[in-house]
Amino acid sequence: MKESGYKHLYGLVPSRRLGRSLGIDLVPFKTCTYDCVYCQLGRTTKRTIQRKEYVPIEEIVLELEEKLAGIDAPDYISLAGSGEPTLNSGIGSLIRKIKDMTKIPVAVLTNGSLLWLREVQDALDAADLVLPSLDAGSDALFRQVNRPHRSLWFAQMVDGIAGFTKRFQGEIWLEVFLLAGVTAIPADAQKIAAMVERIGPARTQINTVTRPPTETYASPVPFDQLRKLKDLFPGHVEIISEAEWPGTTWGLKDETNTENILALLRRRPCTSGDVAKGLGIHALAILKHLDALTQEGQVAITRIDGQTFYTATGTNAKKDSHT
């Protein structure tokens, strides 16, 4: 089956956190409990806390069996994608089926908003690694940064992550996403650090904006400042922002997709969604390619009416015309 034939799988994707990761998308595009100001995928189109089988688990299993038969084993199979994966009521069943199918570890990337639900905790118990996020240290900033569904509360969310961390037999890697002038103010970062101490993750991973965010005011924190803020946090702490490794493309070597992307962008400016739809490749995989091409100078970014457009640069378009 060609890449475009997979409805629910994407990758292998090079990841700063998980190495070579095979992604599984468990919800339709931008179905989420949050509408984060920094999200690389744009505004949430369906903000909900309703759990149901948005994507049939059996379809995913069939795709996964075929995909794994044709590739070298990835470092992780990651449940993530275009929204909040724990919204899919079949996530527990899927994890168990994957564990019966392969020894490849299963990671769940979640915003942590539903971990207060016993049914969600039970569903994730069989995973090897869970990576929740914590972007604020108060309810006011939680609502400003994450823009959660109206029925979700900050204390409830923190209690859920802390409670799950205590019972989970695998590891918890907690991502803390900081924004310049908002949560990167030392006093507010200290409030987040206090929540981290309460949660007690195996790792705390500090991140900031590296891709075009939903809201233009969601600004990245300079790396020097991230290093200073890192000292506020307890336990094992690492900075995972791409600012720490400028210019890296994280092992992205899919020349077929690269050439197809450049060919499309030479003809007209496109959003990441346009490229994904045009080439039949998952939106998150496309963003990885576009990030790499932007760092290499082969693609430029333009923002028009709140949307981010990508274009092939003139220099590389000319160079490629002779190949």
C-alpha cells in the first residue's frame, strides 16, 4: 500500500522525543479538547470532551499490520495525530492489539486533559510511555493558552495527570510548552514548576514555538532564556526545543516526498494543509518535511490573513531546473 493509501498512519516521522516514530491518528483532523494558541495545526474545528470511536480500531489494525510488514521497525509506535487521541474510546483496545502484534513500544502523546477519567487511565495502562503536556500554572493562564472545552478545569487536569503518574507502570515524560511574555515569565514558570514537582514525571521536557502557531502572538522563548528557566524545574529536565539544535533536519531523508513538495510549491504558495491534501500525506508528516526544507533555505514562509503559506525559494527553484 502506498503512503497515500493509509488513512490513519503517518511516517516514519523523525522525532526529537521518540526517534523514528510511526504515527497513528485516532481522531478526525483537529478534533480536540483544547484550542491551543500555539498549535501548529491551526484552530480546533471540533472542541469536545465526548469520547467515542471516531476512527474504527479494526481499520487501524489492518493498516498497521501491512505497514509493519514493509518497513524496518520504528523506535516507537505513537498514538497522536490531528487532535487529542484519548477522545477515541477504543484507544485501550488498540494499545492491547498493538502489544499482541509487535514488541515495538507504544507511546501516547496526549494533552492530559482527560486523565482524570478512570476509563482513560485504565485505557492507557498497557502503554509503555505516556507524554502529557502542562502549559500553565494557573487556571487563568490555562484558559488563555490552552483555551479548553468549557467543562474542563485546571485543577481537574493537574489532578488527573498526577494521579495517573502515580499508578502508571511505564514512564511519564511531561512536556512544558513555554511562551514568551506569557508562561516564560519566571514567576509563572515557577508556578508550573510547582505543579511538575507534584506530578513527579520521569522527565520534564521544556519546549517552545518552533513552527508557525495558530495565533501570531504566540511567540517563542529564546534559547538562552529557556536554559535559565530550566533551573526552576525539579527532577530530570531537558530542553527539546529545536533552538537547541539549529539547522538540524532530524534524519529526514525521504527524497521522493521532498521533491514532490518542492514541485508543488514552485507552482503556487500553499498552506501545510494544502500540501498534505495535494500529496495525500498526513499533515504532521508534511510539517516535518516543511520544517526541514525551511531550515535548509529551500522553502520560505509568508503569513497572509492569519494563515501560513509556504513557497519554494527562487534560488533552489533555479537550481532544481537544471537537474
